[in-house]
Amino acid sequence: MQPEQTVLVLDFGSQYTQLIARRIRDNRVYSEIHPFDFPIDRIRALAPKAIILSGGPQSVYGEFAPYCSREVFELGVPILGICYGMQLTAYFLDGKVEPAAEREYGRAEIDVIAPSPLFADTPKHQRVWASHGDRILAGPPGFVTTASSPSAPIAAFENRERQCFGIQFHPEVTHSEAGLQLIKNFLFDIAGCKPTWDLGDFRKRKVEEIRELVGKRHVLAAVSGGVDSSVASLLVAEAIGDQLTAVFVDNGVLRKNEAMQVVSRLSEGLGMHIIAVDAKQRFYEKLAGIEEPETKRKRIGNEFIAVFEEEAKRIPDVDFLVQGTLYPDVIESVSIKGPSAVIKTHHNVGGLPEKMGLKLIEPVRELFKDEVRQLGIELGLEPEFVWRHPFPGPGLAVRILGEVNAERVEILQNADEIVIEEIHRAGLYREIAQAFAVLLPIRSVGVMGDERTYENVCAIRAVSTTDFMTADWYRMPHDVLDTMSRRIVNEVRGINRVVYDVSSKPPSTIEWE
């Protein structure tokens, strides 16, 4: 089932490529991402309404520089090149590009210096988010420079006759103040798109794809009780009904009382057939003595798959495993369709054994967290469940810096419960995108009563974000922090000091490991 109009995004390796597609979908226009070398005949068959060339980490002069077909520029459809995409446009169409003396990264400011439909209804002077190593010395013949900055004299150019536009910054990230308007201008005023697509269309398409893929075979769903795995499982259940069996694994690094709550919610509330596996001890054994974050993630991922393989043997004709992988998990782990850089391995992407014996179904891997939540509402999930804060696949293991064992897990569970309770009590839970406690691998001196203590330090992390690709630290009211700190120190045996994390992403990540 193909939508009536498609905007094609060619991926040259930017960390933000899927965010471009997501911004397009925000405007109710269907988008697809394909690799930079997507064959030209398949592009023609797709009949895109417009094409966006993503950014990327390479130089157009690099030995392994990614190039699309030059025929892309002869298709007669509007094209927008972003950062590397703009540089490639200049390079292919006889402009002049050279490596910059130093890479420009982060906040920058541009001036719009010529009338442009791309910059309609945006400020003449605006803040943007830059990330590029090349710079454009001269636009191609027939192109007009429409914006400039001190470090990039040609920060934007266009050739309206060819419907070809380029910008030397990322409009898709929230740091670019007029970026969303710019994308709207390109979609509606330049490309003539209409806002006709929604998540209901995505749901129908996915259900059809799953039915066709699975046939009469059986499927296991890896459920954690979180929004991602629940929505993924519900999509599959809608497609194949009782051919789906949900498996919940208590890996020993869940939130306090979570195992009991998850099984009750999914089996009684949603009517899923669930197998609950108590695997706490075997996970603790795998994590014993391990402190390195990547090793922890991979051991947890491998043990998850081992458990699922064991359960699969007890169910006849199982060929597939459902996982609630989201795009931020994927793009930070591997290059999906372009040569993007690896940041970290997620247990449900990079930690899979090569011969796991089951094929993967990841029905929401194209979506961001807020889109999955919207889809959850479409599928009938209750709002308090849908808006639950994200919880990483490796669980508290990546919030316990250093070795993970039952004692340290219990300490963090108790502290984390207090953080969430106080956020709810203050009415801030929906305002904060994600909040949690972290157990640090250091101890500090304290005084409790008349006695000297030497106990653990706990960090509190809270962030604001919509897409989880970027995030800002949340300005927690001081009285709420005060209550959290006093309660943790007084009620959680083993912690005598609390600190608050004021780092944003980037340069930090949301999780500490």
C-alpha cells in the first residue's frame, strides 16, 4: 500500500537523517529513507514528490565519499540539499567546494540576504545548528546565494528554475529556530505536497506487511512492559492474533516491583498470552565483575536472546521474534542506510548473536518515541501507560556505573522510586521527557546522626526533549530537588549524597552508559 505522495530522503550518513523524515511526517506528508546509492530506476518508480539529500560526516573529496546518481538532479522534482547534500549539489553542478580550515559544529547564526520561498516567514537573522567540514566557495552556474554567515559566506543557495535548494545547516533539529518553518516551506510552497498522511496509514501498512511476512507461522514478542515493546506487540497481534506469544523476562535490573506490574498489565489488561521468565540470577552471574558499559550491554543482550531461544523451543513453529526497537536505538548503534558513525551499542540491535535462530520483526523501528506514543493511543492504550518515561533495554545495569549485583540494584531501585514519586507529586511527570536516578561508582563521607558514614553517591538525571536525538537538562524546581535529596538520603540505606546532572545531549548522552 503506497501513499499517494512520497518525499524521498537519501541518506548520506547524518545522525539526523531519520529526524528529517520524522519532521516531514509531523507535517502529515509520507516520507521514505533510502541509501544514498538508491538506484535511479527505483527512484523513478517511487515517483517522489520531492527529494531531500541528507547531511553526512564525509567530505565530497574523500576517498569513500558517498555519491548519489547524478541523474537525481535531472528528475524535475524539487530537491533540498542539507549540509553534505548541499555540498554534493555544488560539486555535481559545477560549483566550487573546498575543505574548511576547521569543522563548524554547533550553534551558528545566519543572515538571509535575498528573497527566497525557502526562507518565507522566517527571521532575516536566525540561529541555526551547523555541522560541516567542507565549505562552498561558489555556487553552481544559475544559483543565487540566499543566506550567509561569518564562517560560511554561502550558507544557502537556490536555483528556482531547477527547483534546487541547498542549506549549510540542519533545519530538522530543534536548535535551528526557524527550521520547522523552513521544512514546511519546502514541502508545501515549493514541492506542492498536501497534508494527507497520518499514523493510521502507517498502522495499516505495517499490519499488511506483518501478515504477508509471517503467514501461518508463530511469533514470539519480547515485551518489557514499556511503550515501545507493547506497541510493537500490539501491532503484530492485530496482524496475526493468537499466532503471537509474548515473553517477559525478569532480568534482575528492572524498576522496583516492575516485574509483577508488567505481567498483570499485559495479561489482564491487554489480554496477551504471556510467558513470564524469572532469570534474575543468570543475569547477575553474567554481569559479575563486569564494569565496562559496552560489555554489560552485550552480555545482557546475548542473555536475552538465549532466554528467548529457550522459550522458542517450547513453542512449535516459531520463526520470528518481535522487538520494540526505535530509530534512536538504531541510528546510535549501526549505520542503517548511510555511513553514519556508531555511538554505542543497544542490546536489541548490536548485541544479537549472529545465529540466533529467529528472524526479527521490528515494526516501530522507523519511529521516534513521540510517534510510538501517538500510535499507542491509536491502538487503544491508556494515556498513563503511553506516557510512561522510557526505560533502556539493559535496564538499571546502565544506570549502575561499575559492577552490577543484587545489592546495588536494590539501592538504585529504592532511590529511583523516590525520584519518580516526587515528580508525580509535583505534577511534572508529563513535562519531563525522562527522569531517573544513577548509582555512581564512588563513595563519599557523610554524617548521619552522630556517626560518620562512607556511602554511595546518587545522581538524578532529568531531560526535556521530543525526539531523544537531542535533549536539554530539565530545570527542576529546587524544592522538588530538595525533597528528593532528603528522602533518598534518609530512606535509602547505602546512599549519603545526591547530585543533579546538568548536561545536555549533545555532547552528553541521556543515559550515563
